[in-house]
Amino acid sequence: MYVKVFIKDIHLFMNTSPIDKLTIDAREFLIMRDDLIDPYLSGNKYRKLYTLLKTPSNKLSTIISYGGTQSNAMLAIAAMCKSKGWEFIYYTKPVGKSQKASLVGNYLNSINLGMKHIEVKHEFYRDFIASLFIKKDESTFIIDQGGAVKEAREGLEVLAKEIRELCLDVKAVATPSGTGTTALFLALALPEYRVYTTPCVGDVSYLKEQMLALSEIPKNLIILKPKKKYHFAKLYPEFLEIYKKTLKAGIEFDLLYAPAMWLSLQEQTKERVLYIHSGGVSGNESMLERYLLTRKR
Ligand SMILES: *Cc1c(COP(=O)(O)O)cnc(C)c1O
């Protein structure tokens, strides 16, 4: 089921993603369907990899990245490398045997797309990742964990231009944050809009720290603090509930980032909002399995 992977060529999209309406608890939201760009290379990962996607194939030979084994960024990079003919090396901390056997979704898809996975022992991991940057040659590009690179800016400027040209009846957009790269660069490129985000990995101060590593944080970027402390990739009944609610209303969102954003928007905002659908639904299969297992217990 996961094995069949079919990528011919990922085109640079000339079209703006469609806009849908979604009504949740009697409040109407606009949804920018960036999730429809490509099954593997979708949403903000497409936006963040835009500069690399535009790079001629012969300019690079190898892409290196590192992070978690279920990462959406990993899958997107794997898809990009497949279509570009670039080698993709992905470093992670050691993955246990039983854990490896149970890996589904993004990991298997990435392996099938040709990703070379290398595990690095915990005690060497930090130094090893740092050493990659020193050793790298001209034809190798290193993408920081989660795609948090300055090169991500251009793709988000393109998204901002598209939003502006749609002339929608909104003054606020929303996108959840992992590294914060998407929200930050979008806010910088859309100064006339309020950009709402919420941290899904760590707390508000950790998110700010991540953002500050890339640029100053503009005033129009509003970080909504979740009502409760959520840990990334953990299971929460209210996450599953809002996931089901949005699905029932007509659109599937991811289970890692979107739920926290939806909850914060519902609790802390009132105005009309354009929600940028950043894809990531390919990871839902494994998340839903986990939700099912905890219910059985
Ligand atoms: C990666 C991802 C994010 C987080 O993006 P950052 O730029 O790292 O903040 C949000 N939503 C989805 C669906 C993602 O896949």
C-alpha cells in the first residue's frame, strides 16, 4: 500500500492553489489548498523548497538533511530529490529494531523514493551534524532540520504574492509552526496582513528563538499561546476531535500541527481568517493507528 510511489516530475506550479470555504462551529474560514500541490511535496514544504526546486538538476548532486523519521520535510525532500535525480542522505538518531519494523507512512515512502537513511549514535549526533557543514562541497546542499533555511524565504514570498493577488476579503492568515520558518517568512512578506501562528514543537519562547535565528520577528506576526502545554506528536483527545470536525466539514488536515492551530484560532480569534493548508496528511495514517491503539487499551 505504501510501496507504490509514482513521481514523474514535480513542476513548479504556475497556478495559485484553490481557495475553499470551511464552516466549523458556525464560523466560516477560508482555506488555501496548498495541500493539493503534490501528494508528497505539498504545502509549506513545497514553498520552503521552492528555491531548490528551481535550481537546475546539474547544479547539485547531493542533498543532506537530518531530523525525525516521520518528518513531513523528510518526505518532501525525498520527493524533490527523486524528481531532480539528486542523492538524498538523511541522518537520524538510532531507531530501534521494533520501531523500524513499525515505521509506516512518511518513512517508508521516503525510502521508496530513494532516501539513504543513516543512523548516528546519540553521543555523536550533535558534533556529527555540525561536522557536515564543515566537510560539505559545492555540489552538496544541507537542509537544516525541518527545512529551516534562509533559502526558504523566496517560496514564501511567492505565496504572499499569490495571497495578495487573490484580493480576498480577509486581513488575517493562519499557519501552525514547527520551526516557525513558514510563519516568519510569510509575515515578513505580508506586512499588511496579520499572520497568526501557534507553536506545535516546544513553547512560545522556543519558537521565537528558532525564528530569531533566521530573522527579526515582525509586528504583524502574532504567536497564539496554546491554552494547554502540548508535546509534539503526542496524542490528545481534543486534537482528534477537531481533526474529525474539520474532516466532517469537508477537508482533512494533518494531526501533528493543524489541531493546535485550529484550537488556538477558535479560542483566541474572532475575525475572518485565511488558513494556509500546509498538507502533511500523509502522516495521518500512522497517527490514526496510534489513536486507535490507545482507545483499545
Ligand atoms: C512542516 C509543517 C509545519 C511547520 O512548518 P515550519 O515552517 O517548520 O514552522 C506546519 N504544518 C504542516 C502540515 C507541516 O508539515
